Amino acid sequence: MSGLAALNMPEEAPAARPRLLVIDDEAGIRTLVRRVGRQAGFEVQEAGAAVELRAGLQQAQDVIALDLAMPDVDGIEVIRELAQSGCKARLILISGFDRRVLDTAARLATGLGLNLKGALPKPFSVTDLLALLRAEQQAPGRSTVRPEITAGELRRALDADELVVHFQPQVDFGDGSWRGVEALVRWQHPHYGLIHPAEFIPVAQTGEFAVPVTERVLELALAGYSEMVETAGYSGVLAVNIPGSALSDVHLPEHVMARIGSRGMTHRHIVFEVTETSLANQPTVAADILARLRIKGFNLSIDDFGTGYSSLESLHRLPFTELKIDMQFVQAAETDGVARAIVENSIELAKQLGMKVIAEGVQTAGQWRWLKARGCHLAQGFLVSRPLPAPDLHAWAIAWQPPADE
Ligand code: C2E
Ligand code: MG
Ligand code: MG
């Protein structure tokens, strides 16, 4: 750790510094995190045992760096306690266990509603930690935190027509050709700019909003599709996300038919993406609607495959035509043998079932080549393009070139 000398920082902390609590029984790690934390502008507090940890949590912390293994309290218990106390701090997990333990703890923390910012396997580099802490410091909106999205705000957004849809291309691994687009909703907020779905979809998918938001997105997606037909000569597929909560109106298939008919499109152009997790609450009505959409000739994609609680059961029960491998497996496949096996077997499974298989979150040429070699059909991800407004797809299509084979 020769770089450490350079990290010596003045001990005085200015009054309004954000607070970082480091929880680790190894004094060496605490010292390292303290130094790096100060370098990133934090006021740092240390806890080497449960009693110090509880004292540290008496004060509001901005960031907590937590080692999963402590002699008198384990990190999972701490995660549970933080969640129960409604902790708002951003959390960085550290662990000397194998990567799967760290990943499991990370998923648990997110699942319990904690604000997870990163997971660092030991030994970690000073650069990685510094990058994480600096990103925290520079995170947009730190001082102008957006208020939580409320039902009232969303209603206003719908009335004021503030939802917009961007399109992310999907291309063929074989020849790189443009085959599809996924419609992804955004909220063009008058004060906060473009808000991404992670912030408002949780509200938009509940009760009164599920159907109107989905209908609005479908309308915007169809309008964008028509625009791409005109400006880019596009003739591929349009994928639209449908939350399980919108699969409650048994007349949905007829409504969709009426809308696409009036635009001169056919059902074969449309893929509905459904996540199995979103189907959990209304399995019977949802199955009725999905079956009828399929009978009418629409395609159905099982989105985020592998992340729900019953991927295989959903696959067995519902008439999906496409399997969309979740990006967490796609991105981890290069370094993690378990993710690699999941991706390889998902591709194989889709093919045996006669389904199209698409990898989402393809970000590097290495991932592209690896997936292509395994016979995956379609790619979607930042390597190909970020989601774009409809008028920008034409320029993308002209510039796009798939990575060369090695
Ligand atoms: P999803 O349906 O799995 O959509 C893919 C998400 O992955 C998109 O995020 C997309 O921008 C992102 N993505 C694609 N390629 C990459 C990549 O290479 N790297 C990374 N890091 N991310 C990539 P987005 O637009 O923020 O949407 C997030 C989720 O919000 C969607 O996940 C979907 O579940 C939901 N969502 C988006 N639009 C709609 C909608 O119109 N209706 C409903 N019900 N849900 C929507
Ligand atoms: Mg999707
Ligand atoms: Mg997905």
C-alpha cells in the first residue's frame, strides 16, 4: 500500500462535512478507510465492535462502510438492524468471504430497502474505495434532494403530459442487424429534468396508476414507432413493459388490438415484456390476459429472467416466446462462474423451448463475443446504444457497427 503516504490528510474537519461510519474489527482496515474517507472529504467515525457500532448509529451518518464479519455481531444482523431503524445512509459492504457471500448480503440489503452503494471484496484497492466515496460526494442532487414521488405528483404528470418514452435498440448477434427496440418510460419533470423509471415506477405500478400509465406508455411507444418507421425506415419489433398490476383488465387485449390497428401495425410487431415478480399477485387474471394476447399473435417476453422467485415455474405456466436474461448475470459472467453457468443454461433452455433469447445489459465487446459464441440471439445494452428519443434512432442506425470477431 505504498500509495497510502499520499493520502495523509489534515486532521481538522470542516463543520459541514458529510459523515462516514466505518464498521470493521480489523484496525488496519479502519485506518485505511479513515484515511481514504478524509481524502474524499468525510468526517470519519470508527467502530470495531458492536458497542461502538451502536454508539456510531446514534448519529445520522451519510455513508456506512460495513464489514460483514465482526467477532460479536455479524454483518447480516447489522443490515437487518439498519433496515429496521429506517436507516437512510448509503451503505458500502466489505467482505473477505467469497464474492457470493458479498453478493447475497448486497441483495439482502437492497431487498430490505437500504441504499446500497457498493460491495468491496477484501483486499480492495484504495482507488476503488476512493472512487466510491468520491462518487457519493459528487452524486447529483446531494444538496437538492428530490422529494419522494407522490401519487399527486404522478397524477399531475399524467395530466400535464410529462411522461416520455425513449427507445433502446436490440440487435442480432449474427450480423448486427437492428431487430427491435424496447420502449422505456421517463418523466420529463419541469424542475428536476429527466427522471428515470426506478424513481417513479414503484408508484406508477400501484393501484390507480397501473392501467393509465401503461396505456400512456403504449400510446407514446406506438407514436415513437411510427416516427421511426418514417425517419429511419424501421420495420422491426417494439417491446413494451407491462407490469403484472396492469394485467387486471381482461379487455386489455382488445384495447391493444384497437390501438395498433389504427396505426397500420400488426400484432407481430409487438412484444410485451413481463417480469415474473410483477405477476406474483394476480396469477389467474394475468395468465388469462397473457394467454389471450398470445392467441392474438403478440409475442411475450419473460423479462429479468433469473431474478424472480419462480422463473422456471412462470416459464412452464405462461406462453412466453422470448427469454430476456437479466443484466446482472450477463455482466457478471466474465468473472463469476455461477453467473456464467446461469447465462449458458438460460440460452440453452430458451433454445430447447423454441424461444428467442436476448441478453440485456451488454456493455463490452468481450461480453458481446462471449454471448455470440454461445448462440444467444439478440443483444441489448449500452455497447449497442443507450435508450434514445425516437428521432435519434436514425443517426444511431447509420453509425452502429457490431464488434469484430477476434
Ligand atoms: P427493464 O425492462 O429490464 O429495462 C432495461 C433497463 O436496463 C433500462 O433501464 C435500460 O436503460 C437499462 N439498461 C439497458 N442496457 C444497459 C446496460 O448496458 N447497462 C446498464 N447499466 N443498464 C442498461 P431503465 O430505463 O432505467 O428502466 C428500468 C426498469 O424500469 C425497466 O427494466 C423496467 O422494469 C422499468 N420500466 C421502464 N419503462 C417502463 C414502462 O414503460 N413500464 C413499466 N411498467 N416499467 C418500465
Ligand atoms: Mg424490459
Ligand atoms: Mg430487464
